[in-house]
Amino acid sequence: MAGGRVYGGGNGSSSLSVLLQNQRGSSGSEPLDSLFFSGSCNSSTSSSFLGSRSMMSFEDFHGGNGSNKSFFRSFGSDEIGLDDDLDEYFHQPGKKRRLTVDQVQFLEKSFEVENKLEPERKVQLAKDLGLQPRQVAIWFQNRRARWKTKQMEKDYDVLQASYNSLKADYESLRKETDKLKAEVLVLSDELLKREKEKESNSELSDNSNKLSEEPVEKPLAESASEGEVSKVSTVLCHQEDISSVKSDIFDSDSPRLTDGVHSNPLMEPGDSSYAFEADQSDLSQDEEDKLISRSFLPSGYVFPKLEDVDYSDPPESSCNFEYPVEDHAFWSWSY
DNA sequence: TTGTGTTTTATTGCCTCC
DNA sequence: GGAGGCAATAAAACACAA
């Protein structure tokens, strides 16, 4: 027990003391300092209730009117005895007086209703609790500060959780992205290899054509058989694939599939086949898929879904690849 | 019992609003 | 200019481990 502490309870068996003991354990002899004041400085320590005239708040102490304190009327008449210690205590300037548990509970309830204090409410609370209005105001001020601190802690926790969640998502997506980039590199290398093979085959074919002195100015479609047209289309498809894929790989921030022109010299703006106009970034994934299908693929063609594609081996005969990304359309390659 | 950390009460100075 | 709110701070009261 700290030195200099003065407790108001002269009668340890009072109901209030019991109440306080129950609520605060060893601190049950909580001073009722702010609640009572011996105006005559001569009151006996008998158990007789001093009544509203004797039960003075700080307001009374400092010249208030000593009106009835409804907060205390609930207590019995023999709760508090006053002694010389109390008198001595009240004459120690600068001593801090803790509020009783009941006073604090009362204030807490009031704070829950409204954490701001209008002047009328402040006066009423002060009357009810036997405190100075100033004390009530200070209590509310400090209580608001505590509430704010708690609120900030909660907000911090929420933000921290949100940050951790986003970070985990980001890391997951980054890993996925790296993995896909690696796969695409492997696939594009494969395509390049095949393109070179085709080119060498084509050169051989050209040479043989020259040797046979056939006219070479014929349009492709006229000179080539159906099968040959198919092969040339495949090569063009591959060329387009490679450049667009590489573009996407090495410029991941570039808008996807928005400039099919740069990657396919056969496609010009205005062509019926010019499907990718400059700004289609607001198209949905479905719309884009349909657009792509219309431009490149036979009608009715359906892109294979991620789970249907075997990524372990580069596709041998197909140049179609789609990576469906659920909520985030960071990546979408079709070729 | 004592040292130390925490909580509570109260003060001070600054700012805003009427 | 006064009242009231807020942040920073002091200091008493309290809790608790050693």
C-alpha cells in the first residue's frame, strides 16, 4: 500500500466496502475521497449516515451548493465513516484521487451512450457522481484518448491482415507468372526451331522451282496446292506467334493483343481480318476469345482450358494456347 | 519490501469554432 | 476573446515480479 494513501472507509463492513472489495480485490478499501467531505471537520467516526448536507462533492468542497447526489442515495446510511485521515487527505494539494469503481462504471455507461459531453450532461453527471464538472470533463477527455488509441490498434491490425493477404496473393501470382514465362520461352524456342526448318525446306523447294524454270510470279493461292497453302498459313501463324509471344514476354506491361499489326505484316488496319484494334482493353475475356477465334480459327473452335493443356511437352501440332486467369487478367496469350 | 512498468487523473499549451 | 477539444506530458496510484 502506497504511503500517504487515505481511505475513506472507516467501517470496513459497510456494503460499499464489500462491493468494492469484490470488485477490486485487495484494493477494496478504495478511497471514497471524492465522494465525501467532512464539512465540520468534526464529524464522528460513528456509522451514522451524514446525509446530503454532509456528503459533499468537490463542487461542495469548492463552494458548490451541496445538493443531493443521486448516485450515492443507493448506498446505506452507515457506509462511510469519516476520520481525521480523510480530512488530512483533502488538504493535500496535488494529490490525485482515483474514482471509485461505481463512478467509473457510471461514467463508462454514459460514455457508451455518447462520447462527447454537452455542458448540461456534464453538470448532471457531476451532480450524480458527486464530482466536479471539471473532473467529469477530464475523465471524458482521457477516455476519448484511450478509445482512440484502441481504435488505432484495431485499425492497424485490420490493415496488417489485409497487407499480409495481399502480399501472399502477390507472391503466388508472381510465382505463377515466372513459371508461365519459362514455359512460354521453351515453347517459343521450339517454334523458332521449327520455323527455321520450314524455311530451309522452302528454300530447297524454291531452288528446285527455279531449276525447272517455272514462273514464280504466280500468287501463292494459285500456285500452291491446298496442302501447301495450309503449310504457309502455319508458318505465318508461327511467325505471328513468335513475335507476339516474345512481345508479351519481354514487355509484360504492354497491352495484350492490341496490335496484331506489328506482329503480322499480312494484317492491316481495315482488313476484314484485322481483328485487334488499337483499343480493346475494355473487352471482356470472353469477347476477346471470340474475337481471336473469329480471326484465326475455324468457326466453332474452342480454346482448350488450362487444365486440358499438357504443359509438360510443347505442343507438336497445335499453336493454340490459352491461360485463363480467373479474376486478374494479367496474362492471356492466344496463338 | 522494493523496483519497475502500467494505468489513471490532471495540467499545459495549442488550435478551432462561434 | 472565451469555451472546448486534443496531444503531450507529469505525477500519483496501482500491479506485480524478484
